[in-house]
Amino acid sequence: MCNYPNCRIIIGGDFNAVINHNNSDPGYKFLDCFMMECNLHSMFETRGQQSTYYNEALKCASNIDYFLVNDIDIVTHFAVLHPYLNFSDHRPITVNCKCCLHKCYNRKGGHGSDSSNNKFNVCQLRWDHANLAAYRSFTGYHLQ
């Protein structure tokens, strides 16, 4: 991130740490220091608290999945989803951000756009475009 000081940063994932300034866990202290150094903010700071992890057997819940951003003004929507069918004890989180692409890295290793038609080569994995029938078949078989 030090190499790109003028860029907007979005980091998301399962941090396995509760972001809470009263948390004395060493893992959290490391994360908190990193967030302060990089001026990162959790979307829960600005959009409210909802648990992202829930263990039904233990009846416990916490927030350990986050999107961290260095500019909260780029976030247009943030939500903790509650899908009807969820094989995980983590609730999915989603964030929509506004952005402007001036240059884009393509798979061939070059930067920029195709000068002949000004189209960007953008690659993105999307869960909602995955083979859900195969996923359900695989998980259904292995969870029996």
C-alpha cells in the first residue's frame, strides 16, 4: 500500500478478530495498529453492527468478517446478508463502491486499455456466476 499512496483501498475477509478498541487480544492490537497506520475504517464503524459469525450450537455471535476502506465516501452500500441457505457459520458481507477506472491491468501483463476500441480487460470472480448445482451436489453429498 505504500507503493500506491494515492489509491483507494478496499480489503475484505475473515479477520478472526473482533474490532473493538476495548479488545486486549494481541491479534486485534496488531490489526488495530495496521488499520491506524493505513487510515483504514471498518464499515461497521459507519454502518452499524450486525454479527457476521454465528455458531448455532454454542449460541454465540460476533463480528469477525470485515471490509476495511481508507475512504468511506466511495462506499455506496454495505450489508450483512442473511441467505435462506447458508452452509457456513459466517454470514456473507457485501460492499458496493463507486470507482473510476483510468487504467486496468489485463491478463497479458500490460497496462491500460485496448487502443483500437478503448475497452478495458477486467477480470473478476463472481460467486453468483458459479455453478451452483455442482456446489449443492458436492456439499450435499459430503454433508450427509
